[in-house]
Amino acid sequence: MAYKPNLQRTWWLQHRFFRAYMLREATVLPLVFLLCSLLAGVYSLTSADAFIAWQGFMAKPWVIVIHTLALLASFYHALTFFQLFPRVMPIRLGDKSVPAVVMIAAQWSGTLTVIALFLWLFGGGL
Amino acid sequence: MHKEIQIKRYLPEEHAEPFWQTFRVPYDETTSVLGALNYIKEELDSTVSFRWSCRMAICGSCGYMVNGIPKLGCKDFVRNYPAALRIEPLAHFTVERDLMVAMDEFLQHLEAVKPYLIAEPSEPHKPHRQTPAQLAKYKQFANCINCGLCYAACPQFGLNPEFVGPGAIALAHRYNLDSRDQGKAKRMPVLNTHDGVWSCTFVGFCSDVCPKGVDPAAAVNQGKVESAKSMLIQMFRGGA
């Protein structure tokens, strides 16, 4: 005789660790919306009217709110990803392993470099 | 000082369902959760059943859920809990009696990944030397004591008991990284499956609760890199 408790659907609400995990996974939702918006933009290039309509859609306040959320979500996801990366891909140079903090700093430097490059290319300079 | 300790009891010959029982236990700064359980067993109710042995986080027997978090009873202290303690059997396992769970599922997964050196020594009677650098590659993963806390912390194992799970994969990874081992090709088919490394979504709680700092989540996700390489090699060889 024995029993086995079933995992309830609300398991992820039980502990802050699981809630943080679900938040990390949920970052995909606003990012999917952003991707769909960008895909719609590509399709709208087929006609001038469609492109103007798409520009109007992109300027709507609620769309801007979701896209801002997507930006924040991608930063949060990057934060969690960069923290996990040294554990998944540990780098050893000779006998010594590269400290996690160096790898995390290198990833953030790369991200900031790309952001600076895009601002310079499309934003009319820093 | 006294503390209220609630234990989730299960006495199948008396009650069909598990029930909570509260005990009032004296404690001081040095009382471990296991110490409190032993006090209950010796002084209050001798029918309370739980596993324990070494009292020093070596044997891995005294894993319980303490206020919902998997803990080793000997390494966790009553003083850490300002309010009452609720002790339950390890989550995601079949409960046989009180705080005792059947570890069969974990042991089956452990056996499946062949957690031992597989090697044909060229000179059987001579020691197989290993440099400190070769040892450093796997040493962290060799600290596992098979306590099962990582399984109780893993929601993916809770949802799918077929998932090989953090502890067994960490040990598979430990032997795959060992310079003396030649058994990687025998372990990878188990890790390459959906129930192998790919069921893990890097929740990471297994590493948080590990009492020995093994970081099984890192092992599982390093295993994904190895699995991807292994599957790619098989594909090019036409063996997939």
C-alpha cells in the first residue's frame, strides 16, 4: 500500500523560485507579438496602402505598450540567459576555468556594443 | 524553547489517507530537523517512520520536504524556521509510510545511465593515473550522494516520472567527463532521448536544493550540448 501525490496545476505558484522561472518563460509572449508585428510589416511592403496602415498600427498606444514590454522582457530574458550560460558552457583556458562573472560581463559588453552600433547606424548617432 | 512540528503521517493499515499530526518539540540552536524527528520518535510517538543514518550529509537518507522545500534533515536546523515546521515525504515519489518514499524510479534511472567507470585498462594491475586538471573536470559532479532532493525539486520529473532526472544525468555526465572512462557511447543513447536531457527546461531548482553543491542543472544542460553533438555525429554517419 502506498500513495503518490499528484502535481497540481498550480505548482508554479507555490514558491518564488518557480514564479521567477515562469516569468522567464513568459517573456516569450510579448516577443511573439513583436515578431508577428514585424512579419506583418514585411508583408505590408507589397502595397503602399498596407504599409501606411501598418505604420498606423505600430503607432497605436497599446501596441507601443506591448512592444515596450517586449523590450523589457528581452532584457530580463538576456539577464537570466547570461547568468545561466557559464554553467552550461564552462570555458577552461589551460588548467583554469574562466570565472562566471567574466563571461557574464563579456556577454553584456557584446549586447551593449550591438545596441550602440544600431543606435549609430539607425538613430543618427549617439 | 519549543517548536510546533507538523508531520504528514501515512499509516496505510490504520488510515487510507495521509493526515497531519502536530508535535511540540524542545529545541536549541543546535537542533537539526533530524534531531527533532528523533526526539519525536524516542519521546513522543514511536510509530513515526523516517529514514536516516549518518547525521552528516554523507549518506543521503534523510531527505524530506520541510515547509515545501526538499531538505536533508541532518543539514537543516529548527532554528531556521521562525514559525512552525511542516515536514512531508519527498515530493514526486511514491510514499510507503510516513516520511518514507520508494526510491525505485530514481534508482531505475540511475541504473540506466551506467554510473560507473566503463573501461578496458590496458595494464590491469597498474594504477590509472589522472592529473589534477582531469579530476577538476568532473569533481563537482562526483559529490552526489543520491539523496533524491533534486528529483523532489524538479517539476518536470513531477509531471513525467520517465524523465531520467537531474541526479542520474549529473552522474552520467560525471563519468562521461572522466578521463579514465570509455563508456560515453553507451550512456548517450539514454541521454539523447526526449526523456533524457531534453525533458529539462532549466528550472534550476534542483541545483538550489542540492546539499552538496553538485549543480545538477548545469550537468543536464552541459549534457544537452553533448547530446546535440552526439546526435549530429550520428546523423552524418547515417546511424540516426
